[in-house]
Amino acid sequence: MRVIGLTGGIGMGKSTAARAFRRLGVKVHDADAAVHGLYAKGGAAVPAVAALVPEAVRDGAVDRVSLGRAVLGNPALLARLEAAVHPLVRREETRFLHRARRRGDTAVVLDIPLLFETGGDRRVDRIVVVSAPASVQRARVLKRPGMTDDRFAAIVARQMPDAEKRRRADVVVRTGLSRYHAQAQLRRALPFLFGER
């Protein structure tokens, strides 16, 4: 089974690329969606978050805005949080891969925002990086509810620079022009991504 890693900085168009893969019938594991599930009421990460940031847990679920405020500018707390949550996300990924193998899937996509930063690149066969000009990235992200300049800067500071991600990619999909243009690039890359090693 071919495992494709999909990554890119915040606001680069990763969700659009993931939707394009799904439209092609390829199963996608979304690490961010897995975190949402782990933070939901009764989620496996709720006790760990409650122990680290009690004020971020309300009615049995993690309030992501409150949690984000708590870790902003606190790298030690962020590191402890990631040490608790990342293994749970990895467990969800492992279950996804087992299910895919049982179904006989020939290829799957792991959509992981911090693919390189967490060593996920060692678990995939090919890497697709989505990229856009910094001005486009900034405009996209600042449109998100609750996003501020400080929060955006803190998120970008945690991520590997876009130029380095592009250098380490097998395929770069440029998303700064249009959704159609990005999808056309992805379609052209499919023989390489899903072909023989």
C-alpha cells in the first residue's frame, strides 16, 4: 500500500488538496480531525489536557480557543501538551492504516500539518507539500475566526519554513493562483505518487 504524506504550513491549501484526493476515491487520514475527536467530550486526550491546563476543559471537552491562549508564548507547556497528545493521534493513524490494509486499499493519504516537524516523513512513501506566497497565506489565515496577528506569528514560528518543506517534498502543489490550477497540478502528479516505487 502506498502511503502519501500531505503537508504544508497553515493557510497553504492543504484542506483543498485533501478534498481532491478524496474525490479521487483515496482515503485520507486528517490529523487535525483526529485531534478534534480526541478533544471532544469523552475524548481520549481530555484527561491529559485537564491535568495540564484545567481551565481549558469545559463540560468534559477541550475548549481549543482557551487551550490556544494558554500555550501561546509558553513553549514548555506546549511541549508537555504535544508529548501527551501526539501519541494518541499516532494511535488513530495506526488504526486508520490497519483498516486500509484490511480493505485492500492500494494507496492512502496522511494529512499531517507538522509532518516534518514530528518525524512523520519517515512513515510515508511520497510527500506532497502545498505552498502559497506568504502574502496569500497571511490573508487566508487572518480571515479565520479568532485569529490574530500574534497567534498567526506563533503558529508560523512553530512550523518548518515553507522553502525547506518545498525542498524536502517529492511533489509541490502551488495553491496561490486558483483551486482549479492546484487541482490540475495534483492530477498531473498522480502517476508519480501512485505509481511503482
